[in-house]
Amino acid sequence: MPSSDDASSNGATLASGPFSGPEEFAQLIRQAIEAAAREGWREWVWSDADFADWPLGERAVAEALQQWSSAGRRLTLLAERFDVFERHHARFVHWRRMWGHIVDARVCRGAGLPAVPSAIWTPTWALRRLDAERCRGHSGTDAMGRRALREALDECLRASREGFPITTLGL
């Protein structure tokens, strides 16, 4: 289990160190969302190929996101595809419809485009899954690691297009 390390100016702690396994990965995501709500994080980026194994459909996660939501906040979602959300993350989809104005959803997929990292980035803490199949990775406050992750995310964002619309209009 990762150790704790100061990850915010408010003094709250988030895990720092290696993680392994889907349960530990999901728990780190839950803790990050709870910390964002508690501390009022202003910006962060979530990134994954499809978010299939993120715990975004859970009631506690939706409640924490609701607590986090307010004017001046910004969440950027970056994925190769968002088709999993309607089937597996219904609570998140409902929250997104209410708070779409603070969520920027982007798709980065195609030949020659960079691979989308599985990660959470904030200005003070980051989580990066280096082996998605085995859910292994690292989290922490290391400035160089956060900077490298942000550069990888920015590369994907530059090549991305809008995705995951709030509503789907049909004829």
C-alpha cells in the first residue's frame, strides 16, 4: 500500500508510491475525488483509454463530484472513446449533464496519434497507471513526474477533438 505524502496546500494527504491491482487503483481514484471535494481543487485532468475500470458509477463518487462542483472549477476528460460511460457509469453521466459547463471531454484516437495515458493529473498530485492490464503504477507529489505526465497529456490534448457530448440529438 502506498504511503501518505502531503499533496495539497490545505495539508490533506493522498497516497504516494507504487500501487498494484484493480482494487488499489480504484481506491486511489476514490480518494482523489474525495480530496478534490474536500479541498476544492480548481483543475484536474482524468485520462484513460475508456475509463472502463474506474469507479465512476458509484454513489459515493457521484456525491463527492457533486460536492466538488462549483463555478471556477475545471475537469478535463481525455479518452480514446467514451462509449463505456452510458453502460457502466450512469451516475457520472447524470452528474456530467448537470455540470457539463465545467467538464471538457476530449477524444484522442487515430493512426499516428499519441497513446492516451491512464492517469489523474493535478497541480500538486498525480496518479499514473503504467501497466493498465495489471493495474500497476505510481502516485505522488513528485514535481518531475507531474511535469512529465502533463507533457504527455498536453500532447494528446493538442491532437484531440471534442467528445462525450452532454446530450445526443437525433432525428
